[in-house]
Amino acid sequence: MDGLDQHIAPRGYGSNATYVYEYSRGLNGVHVPRDVLYTRIILGSLLLIALVIFCGRIAQISHAYLRFITSLSASRRQQTFWSVEASPTWARLKKHVMYAPLGRKRHNREIQLSSAVNIGTLPSRFQAVLIFLYVASQIAYCATLDYRVNKKEALFAELRGRSGTLAVLNMVPLFIFAGRNNPFISLLRVSFDTYNLLHRWLGRIVVLESVVHTAAWAVNACNEQGFNDMLSRLRTTPFFTWGLLGTCSMVFLCLHSPSPIRHAFYETFLHLHQLAALLAFLGVYVHLDLDNLYQKKWATAIAVIWLLERSVRLGRLLYLNVSIRHGATKLVVEALPGEACRVTFHLPRRVRVNPGSHVYAYIPSRDEPLLLTHRISDLPFPSRETTPRDLNTYLEQQQPRNPHQPTSVSLIITARQGMTRSLYNRALAAPAKTLRTTGYIEGPYAARPVNFASYGTTVLFSAGAGITHHTLYVRDLILRAADGCVATQQIHLVWSVRNTEHLTWVREWMDSVLRLPGRRDILTVRLFVSKPRSSREIVSPSSTVQMLPGRCRPDVVLDEILPGRVGATLVSVCGPGAFSDEVRAAARGKIGSGPVVDFVEEAFTW
């Protein structure tokens, strides 16, 4: 703090070399001790929230592990202890806080203004409370000024210092939450989707505080020498020029980030967003460096965080896709019925892919330079650790015959708009409807908030391409159940599709799973076809594989499953927002009525 006291109002800025800018530069009027106090309160509050969530996760993990080890050799009857909710308080907390949407039902269902325009999704109830409290605290910190000061210039100077300090401070978690290698994902078992939501709200806070900071400075600058002098200082004084660059870049980030623009022009948005973020950081860093302000150390931390995260991503990308011995990744795109593509990345090396993993796909566009690649990250996809021709052997033997065999990762991508539609059309026009090109993947990334193997009953709801998220879970649980390594004794896979053409997307995988030893004792499959072309298409091969016409009603499905459950029940969902909200509502309706029901949702909202 001693170093801060030496900052005084500088002389000689602007057109008048002898004029002293008393309140528009320097620390005159700025309440530095209070700024430091508030930053410590904010940091302490964030650490406290993280600690509470961490302790809660430790308790959940410990409970799940105890349930896991006691249920490994337990019979159906012996798992009854875990099937009934013992704590009404915990059940109410799950139902009304942890799993609750903001309102009655809508959470991940997009709010549509028209068929082509949506304005995003709503946060959950718990997320909304955290966001509201944080926004309210930022407003309170900026509004708590020394109103006893007679000069309004001093008040504006204090507001300038407060808002600028908070803006730079909030940039630290803003950059952390944007990273795919965010360490808090695995530490707190919170999904990247949640951090992405917090990133967007932190970005809005930083933009508003930056605008307030600039406006407070401009008011005093105009009062001291006039509007023209203020503009002249912006043009001729590097300290103000770089600050203006940072503020303008942040305003641009806010204006081009609303959901309709972000979803309509995602590839363009992504590149512009990264460029504007870089300019905003450079503007802030140089602005702080020129006057050697104490917030510079936070900006330095941001630079280190950003460089480390990008370096890890680049290293992961190169390691996964480039090999001196086997060359680079080869990409095969097959057009499938139902307007979808099977995109297979033949990697040059072997990589372990765990259940629940997802990857980011980079596919060069034919209409753009090769350096401009597209990222597909709105759906999670499973992977196959062997080539397609050896998939059945792997499933039966639980490990490939050649442990050094490279990995092939297959993704199912539905043709929507933009790049996905273009990719499907290119594959459709290619010979044998198969396109061979180049591409890369980044990952695999996985955040496993719950231990699937600790539940006696798992109910996996999928819709459309969401089936891909649950494929590895089903295979893994069946294989481990045969060895007595999981508590799972019932797996109910529920897949809702529009028509039977969609079944071809995972036919090879489904046939392989249905041939696994012991599959009939543990797996039940329900296929709902909402718009069958003919009643003759709806044929149930067996009692464990049922094909049903009409829309899937999650509440009815759970009413049929829960009476015969074994142990604790996990309900998982991956699919479009409206379907996920229906499953969430159905699962919450069963909580507190007796059975232990936990809920997990895999969603990628951007």
C-alpha cells in the first residue's frame, strides 16, 4: 500500500502543459483502501463458494463410493437400503434447488422468437441465485461511495477507480471460465456448460464496469478542460488511447455475443470473439502498465492463464493428430439416412476415451482457407477405441488384440444449418456418399459429476443424436457388470427418434452391444419413433428391445421402471433442450416420494 500513496495527480497532460488534471488521472479522489477491501471481500466470497461446493462434492463422492463398495456383491434385496431416500431434507434440496429450473419446467429449451431466431436458455434455480447475488454485490460495491465529499468530481473519481478495479478483477475468472482446461471442472465436478454460462454473465459485468469506468473519467475530463480537450487526450495520450481500445473491444464483445447472432454465425462469431478478447486484454494491460497501477499484477495473471490454457490445447491437438510414424489424422465423412453424417477421425496414435467424453472437431471448409476451421461442440459424442472392422472383437474381448493400434473416433453430426449442412451436402454428393478429407479433433474432455457404476439402476434418456453420449456408458457398464465390478443391475436405455431412418446411425454399435454376454440380464432398450412412416416399421425384436410408436413420455417410463428398481436410481438425459426439460421434470416429480433418484444432464449450450 505504500507504493500506492506515491501516485498523485499528474501534471502536463493534454494541450495545456501546465494544467493539473486533478480528478481525471491519478489517484486523487480514488478510495484505494476501500477498493482493496472490496477486492479481498470478492476473492474471499468466491473462495468460500468454491469451498462449499467442493465440500458438497466430497460428501457426494464419499457417499457414492460407500454405496459402490457395499453394493458390488449385494443382491437386489440387499441393495434395498440404498433405494429409499433416508433424508427428506436432502431430497427437498435436490428437488427444489439442485435440479430445479428457474421456473416450472423450462431450462435448456431455447426461447424462440421465430423458427430461425432464439435468444438462448434460462439458468437453473441455483445458477440464477448465484448470478443474482454476484451482480447485486457488484452494483453495491460500485454504489458505496464517500458521499460526504462535497465535490462531485471526487465522487466520479472514486467511481472511476472502483469500477475499473472491479472490471480488471472480474477478468481473471472470466478468462479462467472460458478455458476448456479449466481446473475447477474436475476439482468441483461442475460441467463446462455451467462455467460457460458464468463466463457470459461475468463478461456482461466486465463490460458494464468498463463503460462506467470510462464514462466517469469522461465526465471529469470534460468538466476540467472541455469536451474537445477530452477527445484530444484520447487521441494523443497513450494511457487513454489504450484504455479506450480496451473499452471499445469489450463493448464489441457484448454487442456481437447475443444468442441470435452467436448461433446464426457461430464460426464468424468465434473468430471475432477471440480477436476482440485479445484486443481488450492488450488495451487493459498497456493502460495499466503505462501508469504502473497495482491492478497490473492481475492482468499479468490473466496473460499467464491464457497462454498456459492455449499452450495445453495446442499441445493436446498436436499430440492427438500428428505422429512421426503414422502421419496425421485422416477424416472420413459418410452421409446417413435422416440427414446426418457419421464423421470418423482415424487418429495416428492410441488414445483412451472414457465414458461421457466429448471432443471438439475441426473440419476445414471447402469454401474457406485451410487455416479457418470449424468447431463442432454443441453435442457430446462417443468414441471407439478400435477401427470399425475390429469393433465387435473389442467388445467381446474387452481389449483390442493389438494394444498399440491407433484409435478411431466416430461422431454423429445432424445436418442443421451452416457448416453441418454443408458437410452433409458434400458427403451426399461424393462417390458412395463417402467424403475423404482432412480434419482434427481436440480432446477427449470429460466431466463426470456422478459415478454411474454406484447405482443399482440407471435410466438413460436420449433423443436424436443424444444417443451418442450414452453409448460408451452402456458398453462400459455391461462389460464391468459381467466381471462384478459395478453395482449396476439394471440399465434402461430410452431413445426417442423422429423416424426409423435414425436407427441406422448406431445400428452397428447396437448390434454389437446386443451380442454382449449377459446383456439380456441387465439391459432393456426402448425405442420411441414419434413419426413412423408405417405401422409395419414398428416391430419389437424381443422383450428386452422394444420399439414403440409415438412420443416418449418420461414420466410414464419412470412410472414403469421405478417400482422394480434395484438400489439407487440415476436418471441421465442427453438431447434437445425441450426433451431434456421433460426428463428433468419427470425425475424431479419422483424425488421425495420414496425412491432415491439422482439426475444428471449432459447439455452443450452456446
